[in-house]
Amino acid sequence: MHNGHRRIVIKVGTSTLTHPTGQTNLRRMAELARVISDLLNAGSEVVLVSSGAIGVGAGKLGLRGRPGDTPGRQAAASVGQCELMFIYDKLFGEYGHTVAQLLVTKSDFDDEERRGNLLNTFERLLEYGALPVVNENDSVAVEEIVYGDNDCLSAHVARLLGADLLIILTDCEGLYDRDPGRHADARLIPVVAAVTPEIEALAGGAGSALGTGGMLTKLHAARIAAGAGIDTVVAAGEPMTNLYDILDGKSVGTLFLGGGEQA
């Protein structure tokens, strides 16, 4: 087993799943399916938290980018979610793996009975060898589409499942000591012991035009996971083989240590 990690939550953002045009990045989705299928074949339990429904739906509807209003985003999400799951079903099916869709909201984690039901479903799906694909239920809940592109959702899923590791794939290499877009000498921070206000100050603002997350929501996710003793790695989704290196214990992206004293 890779470095003892058996139960892994992998989150992929809109920027990883779509081209700048808003259309689906099929090459990257195919690579994601191949690598995750390989991890499943090796005996890991994997849960995929996938953003991208709004971006994919906007592309499918022929819209010029992400809708500016919440009902527009919700409508795009409901179209895009069908397309996303169709693509995942096709890609994972080629490798002999079955996908399951779980659309959840923040209140599903807050309510004790619903949280228990959700956990039971996850556990049974994993027992059956299926790959749960999780997204915010964007057509009825707006927390994530307004605030954070599923980063915090992935951390709540990791906590619920008692995961060994949370991996957040994004369009940057990890957390830098300064903005790499403006400073040529910016350096990647390989390990963060605790998410402090000083660390948060390095994170800057929101993310890509098609997604809503930025590094700040990834730090919040890492803090949520760390509160349950779960390590989080924030790394680039290109190349997708970064997942192998992360699970082999190599230094890829930024590792946020779980269990540390969080500010």
C-alpha cells in the first residue's frame, strides 16, 4: 500500500477539469480516471469530490463563461452535473470501475441524522467497490457556489469518513511565500505545520474565472481536515501523475500537517 494511505479523498476543481474556454478538459479527465482507477486496483479506497458542474454546464449551454447570478449558476450546474457524471461513468467504466453520484449540502453534515445516513451510504459504496463522486447540490444549496468551489466540502467529507489523506488538486503548484504571478523569486512552501493568520495572509484572493475557490478556501479546508488529524496536500492537477508521487510520500505541492495546533 502506498505509504499506508488507504482511504483517500481527492478534490478536483473547475480549473483542473475545464479549459479556459469553459469546455471540458477531456484529456485531463481521462488522466484523472486512469490514475484513480489504478489506485483503486492497488487497494486504496478513493472518494472523488468534483467541482466543474457550473463550468461544464455553461459550456454545454453555449454561455460565454460562468453566469453572473445565482439562479443562472444553479441552472448551469444542473445541466453540467449530468454531463460530468456521464463523462466520469464512461471514463471509469473503461477501466471496469463503477461511479456513484452523491450531491450534498452543508446541512447534510450539520444534521446528526442526515450525517449518519450519508456516512452509511459512503461506507456501503466503498464496501461495494464503487467510486463515490461528490459535489455540492448546487441547484438547491448556494454555499459552495458562492463561497468556495468544494474545497471545504472535501474537508468535511474527509472528516466524515475518517480519511487518511485529503488531496486538493488545483491549477497552481501549492502555497508560495509570495505571489508567484508578481514575484519571480516566489518559493513553494513544502510543509505547513499549522494554518496561522500569517499563512492565511499569503493566500491572497479568489481563484479562476470559472471556479470560485482560491488558495484561501484551500487553507480553510486544510484547517478543517487538520482538526480531525488528517493531512492535506494542495498540488497541481497537471500532471495527474502527481497523485502517485503524493501517495509515495514524495514532496509534491504543499503538505498541511493534520493534528497540529490550528489557529
